[in-house]
Amino acid sequence: MAVEEYKIITKLFGTENLQDIEVYKANGGYQALEKALKMPQDEVIQQVQDSGLSGRGGAWFSTGMKWSFMPKEPDGPSYLCVNADESEPGTFKDRQLLENNPHQLLEGVIIASYAIRASVAYIYVRGEMWEEMVQLEGCIEQAREAGYVGENILGSGFGLEVVMHPGAGAYICGEETGLMQSLEGKRAEPRVKPPFPAQRGIFARPTTVNNVQTLCYVPHIINHEADWFKNIGNSERYPGSFIFCVSGHVKKPGLFELELGKWTMRQIIEDLAGGLYNGRELKAVIPGGASTSPMTPDEIDIVMDPANFSLPGRGEYQGMFGTGGIIVMDDTTCMVDALLNLLNFFEHESCGQCTPCREGCPWTRDIVWRIEHGQGRPDDLDTLLEVADNVAGFLSPRYSTICLFGPAFSYPIHGFVNTFRSEFEAHIEQGKCPIHKDKSIKLSRLVG
């Protein structure tokens, strides 16, 4: 059966001048907002919760339940913070949503803010996305002129300010509490939880943080209601569609919106991304962005359902679904070099707040650098795994770091070393790279 996209939030991609509010409205835009404002706020939350929508930023927590944690009768301002700081290597869906259909996001932001009783919504956009930020600011002003932003929106009595905020250009700002710190003008260092954002978030006020893709689904759920979304896809736990990003050694890299739980990774790579180029053989696939463990060719018949990806002992594949950023590597790829590339990225992006990350990340990077450059030692692989175990908390009931950055760089170490151990051992034993014997060859750079 041929793979077919199920376009909901990407359906209007390619529509000319969609950043113009009148064009967006001509295609059904802001009808959901008008409908939502006539509903009780708790009913909007219930609709979203009943739909089964989960956070599309990688955590997969129930969106409606997250909204329900906000105070029903706030004694001061409450906030919505939109995480548009897309920083995970191999992931580029949020940027495309901002570029191709910014009013869709804005409509979802206003509906979500109404539901959680937020008075200000901050859209925190990755600093490198300059063109998208300029366009988004224009859309906010259009929405203000149309009466969708500001005081007493459409006569509902609900008022909202929407602020576009440029990000600090750091991976750690994608972590919700690090993002809040940055938004407050502080160093982007994650906070200890509890208190959780719904209790004490931005400026010490109740805050909900949602991902761009998550909020883009909200207008469609309000328009079509919960059962419509709940019946999309074959996943029992995670209904709806999802945007997969495919990059690396494929003929047709790009993004594809598909029903969850219906198609396998092999089908996505071969049918949609056109398979590997130049007739090469598949060697490995990173399934969900840089912080997920690689999969081998015999593992990619897995159905793309987050429930099939989990920590050891809980799922079909012992790894993470993550952000759906699929990075394909062919048989010319040196796996030691690929891991080194990832660790260079993580070492650069660590905020340095926690000792396991501040010391462990450069330590592991240096070990892999040594192996890649012919200076590996027999005990290096066991040392790498031990450090990863300790940082990620594999050997204890809890993580050893404040946020998940520690596990984020530890999972790839575990995955690469355990899955391709013979290649790492060959580097150590031969004192050179068995894949790229000529070190004058520029090694492939798939991510970062």
C-alpha cells in the first residue's frame, strides 16, 4: 500500500500570500477562534483533552491536561509561552509552519490563551529565524487590526496581548524552564521542578508552554471537534497526524505529515523520501532528532507510533520517538565520526549549570575525538558507557541533572557504542578509521 500524507496543518502550504490575513480567512482562518470565544473556557480545554492531542515537541504529554493545570480564577496575570526555539538537529517542522502558515499558529495561540485565561502570549522564536520573526510580527499586527488581538476580542470580554520574542540562540532554550529564564532576560539555565510552570512560571506567574506544531492543531480540533481528531491514525494512545522531517542520505529530504501509528519508518524513507541516493546501502537511522539512539536497517519496519518507542523494557524499540527528525545514514558513514559530530554539538550547547553535563559532555566528546583520530584506548568504550549511565541515571531511579540535557547526550552515546561497537573497536585496534582510511577526505556532516 502506497504511503499517503494526511495533511491537516500543512494542507495550505504553497498557498500564495497565506501570510495575508484576508487570504487566510478566505481559506477558513479564524473561524475556530470565533467559535471558541462563544464556548466556556473549560469546554475548550475539555475538547482539546478529549481529542487526545499530545505535545508535539517531543514530550507527548496531554495538551488538554496541561491546560487544565492553570488556575481557573487567576489572582493576577497568567501567560502562554510558545516554544518556537526549534533547535534539535534533524528537526525543521516548526520553522516551516512559521514560514508557510503563520496565522494558523497565531489562531491556535489566541484560542489556547483564552482557554487557560492567559492575558499575554509570548512566542519565543529561535534567533536565527529572522525572516520568520519579521513575518510573524506583521501577522500579529494584522490580527490586532482585525480585532483578534488586544482588548475585548470580538466582543467576548477576553483580552490578549501577543508578543514575538527573539530567542537567545541556544539549544537549552528549548527546555521549557530554560526558555522562561531566557524570556525573563536571565541566563538560560533550567529550573528545578517543582514548582511547575503552571504554578510558578514566567515572572513567577502561572504559565503554560506549548510547542508550535501542537498549537497549530488547536483550530482544527475546535472546528471539527474532539472525535474527529481522535479517530485519525491507528495509534490507540496518540491520535492525529504528525510532521516527520527526513534528512541525510536520501533522494528527497523534506517534511511529511502522516497519520500516527499507520506507516513504518521504512515506508517513510523509501516511499516518501525516495530511498537512499547513489544506490548506497542503509547503515543507520536516527529516528527522532540528535538526542535519540540510532536504529539499524533491520529495525526500521517499526510502525511510527510514539508508544512503540520507549526506554528499556517498555516498548518495541529501546529508544525514543522524540521530535520525529529522521536522519538517514548510508554505508559511507563513519559512526564514530557521526557520534563525534553530535557530541561537538552537545558540548557547545550545554548551559554548564549541572556538573554531569558541564564535565561529562566535553569528557565524552574528547574520548570519541581520540578514538576517531587513531588514539583510542582499550578501555575507552567502557568509560563512555559508564559516564553515559551515570549522567542519564540509568543506574539510579532518577536523572542526575536538572533537565533532560544530560540524558539527551547520553542516549546517543549508548546507542552508537552498543549498536556499532565493532566499528568503534576497529578504530581503536587499527589506529585509524576503517571507513575513511584517507584522512584527507572530508568526513560527512549530517547534523549540527
